[in-house]
Amino acid sequence: MGIGAARKVKNAADFTVGGHRSGTTLVAGTIIGTIIGGASTVGTAQLAFSVGLSAWWFTLGCGLALLALGLFYARPLRATGLETIPQYLAVNYGPAAGPITGLASSLGIFFSLVANILSAVPLISATLSFGPVQSALLVLALVVAYVFFGGVWGTGLVGVLKTILVFLTLAAVAWVSCQRMGGPGDFWQAFPAYPWLSIFGRGAWTDIGGALSLIVGTLSTQTYIQAVYAARDVATARRGAVLAALVTLPSGLPAVMAGLFMRAHHPDIASIEALPLFILYYLPPWFGGIALAALLLAAVGTAAGLALGVATMLSRDIIDLPAKWRGERSQLWLNRGVVLGISFAATVFTFGNLKSLVLDWNYLSMGLRGAGIFLPLSAAVFFPGRVRRREGVLSMVAGAGVALAWKGLFPAGIDPLYAGLAASGLVLALGWNRGEKNTRRV
């Protein structure tokens, strides 16, 4: 389906935003196909195996962010007819905002791309008995096939198929884990209420910080905004985002149940293998094969969608082609080349981090994206022209820079997102213009 979608791609705009022709189903499919991935399935089960119910925060936070995207952000963003977040911020804060936003967002998305490749590796290993390096290289090949040819069309079309398969899998996992456990009440007997069955099991500040990073990070991610830009009109963009939110909110709970079940019955396994081994041990073989394929598609699809978002920003806002190579065809192949390059770089990066927690990378990714972009973007959406351009740009630098430095200096301290948002908000407040609006609008 990903390769076949290339027939719909005639130019760079078709590749990145589908020529602004996507309907509600395709918008929702693009978002769900990216957000319901390895982190929300394999990664959530891994964290639930380690800490319990608080692993559910990943899909809860993402779902709340998508609801806000559909209700409050979709209309002003889609009405501009642009393609990227950096373009939108450059209109509001001047040309310097584009490259800064593109680089900060791309760095954050890169770590999320790593997380989804990490979550796909045990699925390949469990079914084909490949080593981790061969598994990661096969994941790279699948990511490239998914998005390299069809761009957003491939992401959306396969996203719809992936959504159906993944939710059939999650429904089966929830049912079987509950039946094998003896009913919902047996979860309460097998685990203490705190921390295992508490939504704040890792500590209130830690879990609230994680949820906040997911909300602001999702709203600052090019891939999800790109799906809004791809919609045929504002109403379609809003419906697609809200539909994606309603699907995403409950989707992590079955993975949590599988993680807890495997903790109770197989406490000695590697945490990353909790969901794949549950499927191999407890689902009927014919359905287990479909389920493993669905989870692999989930991880690959999310990685592909994130790679497309990075490629769109880098090719549109960072890389400046020589004059003789500018044109739609050259831009299209530049997009494809960046998809290939960023996917290869993320795959190589995973080789040294194969035993790390998947969701740790996702929380870091969301925090880095949100700290520098969320507040300036929200100010541009809801209060256009009220922040001076210089302070708008400085707030992006301050937010991302402080969050990154805080993580390095105080790795065991409060969530770096808090520090980044505080720095970004302070600079925005200093640049607030109470008088005449001072910016050009699309």
C-alpha cells in the first residue's frame, strides 16, 4: 500500500500534504497511524511490566492533546494553507523562527523515531530469530517502503489499515489477559494498589510531568499538524483530529493489562518482550501471527510518519537547494532523500541503546519539542501579533536550550519540561505587546 501510494504523488506538495485533499478518514488515519505505534503498544506494556498502571499516561496524554488540536488549533492552522510549523511561526515571528523551530523539533522527533525502532526490534526477533542488528536493519527497510514513495498518502492509507489491525489485536489482548487472570478483580489481588494500580504510581510530579510533556509535545509535532494541513478544509481537519483523539485515549489500557499479566506470571522475562511474548504464549497461533504483524506495522508506521515530519521541515525550512536545482521534482526527491537519511541515522543510534526503556525516549522527545515550541505556537494561534518578533524567537531558543541543559545538569531532578516552559514563558511575557499588533499575517 505504501509503494502503491506513489501513484498519487506527482509533486512535493502531494508528498507532504496530499495536495490538501485528505478527507476525515485519511486525516484521522494519518494521525492514528503515527501516534498508535510501538511506544503505545510494546513500550506501554514494557513500562507497565516495570511500574504498573501509570504506563497508561502515554496514550491518555496524547489523546488529550489531539482533542485540543481538533477543538482549538485546527481552524487557525489549516486556514493558512501552509505545510509546516516553522512556516507558521516564521509568518508570526520573522524568518529566523523557521530554521530554529525546524531544528529543535527535528531533534525531539528523532528520539521518538528511535523509540519506535527499538519497539519493533523484539517483534522481528521473536518471530524470525534474527539478532538485534539484523532486526533493526529490516525495520529500516520497512520504514522506507512505508513512506519513501507515497509520503503522506502512504502514511494515511496504511494508517487506516493499521488502525483496524491494531485495535483488533488490543481487544483480543484485553479479553484474554482478563480471562486468564480470572477477571478484573484478580488484578487487585495480584498487585498492591500503590504503586502498581495507581495512575500516579511513579509519583505525582513524575507522572504529571510526563502527561504534560506528552500534551505539549504532541501539539508541537510536525507530523500531526501536517495531517491537519493535508485536510481538504477546516471542518475536515477538526473532525479528523477529534476522531483520532477518541480512538487514542483508551488504546493504551490493553497493553497495560498485558504488561501486568506478564509481570504476575512471567516476572523473569525482559520487560521489552512483555507484549510480544504474551501474544506468542496466550493467543491462538493463527491470530497471534496477525497480532504480531499488526504491532510491527504499528511501530513501523509511527517511525515512518515521524520520519516524514522531520523530512518535511528539513527540506522546506532548513535545506536550501541551489537555484538550478529548485523545482517541484527536485523538492520531491529531496524529501525522499531526507526520509531515508533520518531513518538510517535513527537505526544506527538504536544499536547502542537496545536495552533502554522505550517510553523514556518518548518522554524526552515530547519534552524537547514542547519546551521550545508549544508556548510560542500557542501565542501565535490565539494571540496573533501580541508578541514582538525578537522575543518570540528568543523564547524558542530559551525553552529548548534550558530543557536540554536541565536534563544534563539535573538528570534526577524535576522534569526538564517545567524548566523549559518557564524559560520560554518568561521571555514571551517580556515581549508581550499590549498596544498595536506588530506582525504580518497570512
